[in-house]
Amino acid sequence: FSGRRPRRAVNSGLLRTWCAEITNLPAWLFEECYHTVGDLAETISLLLPENSVDITEGKSLSYYLEQFIALEKQNEQIRKQFILESWFQMTRLEIFVFNKLITGSFRIGVSQKMMVNALAKVVDLSASVIAHRISGNWDPVTTTFSGLLSHDPTTADDSKPYPFYLSYALEDHPSSLGNASEWQAEWKWDGIRGQMIKRNNEFFVWSRGEELMTEKFPEYYILKDLLPDGIVLDGEIMPFRLEKVATQDLLPGGSPLPFAILQTRIGRKNVARKQLDEAPVAFFAYDLLEYNGEDFRETPMLERRRKLEDIVKQINNPVLQLSPIITFTDWEDLEKLRASSREINSEGIMLKRKNSIYQVGRKRGDWYKWKIDALTIDCVMVYAQKGSGRRSNLYTDYTFAVKDGDKLVTFTKAYSGLTDKEFAQVDNFVKRHSIEKFGPVRTVKPELIFEIAFEGIAASNRHKSGVALRFPRISRWRKDKNVDEINTIDDLKGMLKMYGK
């Protein structure tokens, strides 16, 4: 529920294989069952023979979690023996929960925020305290539940980040926020939100997803010697090249690069010199959460900002950039500046109330993101696949194509953006107009036209179209258009030339 699922002791492919062996089902039939149910853990629990008597002998949750951890170091045969013996000892419902624990995801709608608030209410502690304690790299094997929720101050973990303060999307014109002079405007960067920590002369870089990323960005190592001790910075891990000068001198020190460049090194365990040269990074600091070992989050933002500016100025190293404040006179003036966001690879503007404190999680009222309008393109649906979870009986995952002369070329997938009623209508169309079937995928008549919205575009050798979209989703069902009116591959290439890399 904390969002930090454990490593899988057994991968899903092996679970599929072992279940198919026990039930004597061919692989294709197992996959058909899975795509109908929509959840692997539930599919296996439904296919396995039912045990009428529970013979698990009251084994505790901690027992199984300890077994999962131990399995990571065992060979496949020992893993298989443990899994199969466990299945044969359990009722159907227990198998379902057991499988959920193995696969590491419950997906039952309990958010991290809900869990934190519930724990805080039960033990009578502040939600911010609970959120901070469950962040970072704590070990559930060595950390007891009572110790985690104790009223006594816990032993400090020098690496522990603070819970991130998240903004809400601005739904109306910013004039609805009141006097413009009460707000600070910054660029919304398209990077990886992160915290940079130095405590007791130890240095750590965390992502918002609570992944320790220190070793992925060796460029930051120099800051270990330059930063004062007892400091935590909130900011953005950004692809950034110093020798370029940004348009309109919005960032005279250099130029932010497209996020796609940063993606070339995110998943690598070891970053080679080539990646360092082709995807250079800087840390764009925009908040100060801890200074001299003191929690600064309750300090008004203007004071935090002034201290942050002093720190960055004293360090004077291009790897640490101060995310600039946007100077504007009124909301109309800021709206004009927002239009230049894409010129510096920004997603829009952040609005922060000047007297705001740094809160925990997503809170409405003090921080807003005013993003630029998404890019859009009209296309036709050519493939459909059943969804998962509550949509497992509906065709809700679609592949789209644009025109390339007389042909259609696929370029993206999307599975969000329609209402339940619209999904049901498309599902009905798919079932009535399927041309071919390849496993769980159906080829359909190219008749349904949709408008796809996306945040960015990049060149890609992995896609037939030569482009990859960032955050594609369905924005409209264009019932007013036919396939002759959709966009072309040349339109996509034009967008790539204008907005991509």
C-alpha cells in the first residue's frame, strides 16, 4: 500500500507455466482465461483445483514474507517446490491473496495517502510524521511495525527523504486565484522530481518514486563536497547542456534538453561515458526542505527561497542550477510567457503561494501546475485488446494509425480518456467488426476516429512510424470524421521537427 512493492520472488512467467502444468491447460487457453479474468493472481486461483480444507496450519503473514525474501537466493526448482506446496495447502481465496503477495501488487484502490491517514489516526500521530517514516530505504525485516509507529523519536536515517509536496492542476484561469502579487511563478520542468540530501557527510539522490538514484548520476558527486552538511533540496533531475543558450535568454546559463534524452540513461545500471556526454544532467533546485539539520518545511516559502538562492550562489557550480522565478506584472502577462514554455522544454508554469509551507502529498490551495495545452492528432483505431481489472471483459486497449499514402501505419497505443459508456460502445464495435485475431489482439475495420492528446514527441527506432509519444491518451471520439480525414505520417514528422528531438 505504500507504493514500494517488494522485489518479486518468482516472476509471473513461471507462475503461468506452473499453473498450466498442474491444470494440464495449453498455454493459449491459459492466456485466454487470463485475458478474460484480467488479473493473473485471480486467474491462477480460479484454475487451480480447490482445497476444501485449509492445511496451512495458521502460518502468519510474516512467515510467508520471510519465505519470499529467502526464495530470492534459491534456484528455480526450490522456488517451484515452495509455490506448489503452498498452493496445495490453501483454499481458493488464500491462493488468491498468496499470489497477490508474490506478484507484489494488490490494486484494490487503497492509496498511499489513505493508508498514511489511517495509520496516523490509529496511533494518534501526525500524518506527515507517518509519511516521513515510511519513505526512503527502510527494511521491513529489521524494522518492526510497533517501532515504525512509535511515539518515541526513531533513530535517524541519514538517507531518508521527505514526502514530496505535490501540486494540483489549475482548472480555471489563474485570475481565479486572486491577486497575482501573492503568487510566485516558476517553469514546470520536464525531468525527474527528486531530492538531494547531505547528512553526516553522506550524499543521496532520491526520485519522487522513492528510488535511490545516487549512482545513476555521477555528475552530482562533486556536490557532496560543496553542499553544507544537514541539507535537503527539492528539485528536478534535468537533462541540461551548458554550451547552448536558451531562446529569449530565459535560461542564460544553458539549455534544458527533451526528457527523451534523459530516458536513454535512466534504466542503465552502469552509465558509460557515451551516455554522460549525450545526456548531460543538472539538478534544478526549487525548494529547501532542511538546513543545518533543521526541518525547514514549516518556514514560509519566500524565506526558504531566499536561503536557497544564497546556497546555490555560494556553491557556484553549473551542476546545481537555481530554478528561476518568472517575473510578471499580472496574470495576462504571465499567460503570454507561458506560451513560450516549449521553447525551453518546459511543460508550463508552476504557481506557488508566497507564504505557503511545504506540505505532504497533494494538497489543494497553495501549489498549482498550469500546463501548456497538449499536442493532438486525429487517427484511426486498427487493433483492440481487452483491458485488465474491472475492464477485463471489455476491449479497452487500442492501437492507432495515421495515413501514409494509401496505407495505414501504427504509431501509438492508448487505453484512457473515454467514459464507461463510450468504452462499452467501442467494445461492441470491436466484437462486431473484427477482421482477424492474434492471441488477445483483434484487428478491426479502420472506421473509428479518435483524437489523441500527448505531452511530447521523440524519434524512435522501435516504432514503425519512427516516433514515440509521451503520455498518449484519448481526448475525443471524433464521430464527425471518417478515415479519409485523419492526420498523416508527414504531420507526425512535422510535429517531431517542431517539438521533438
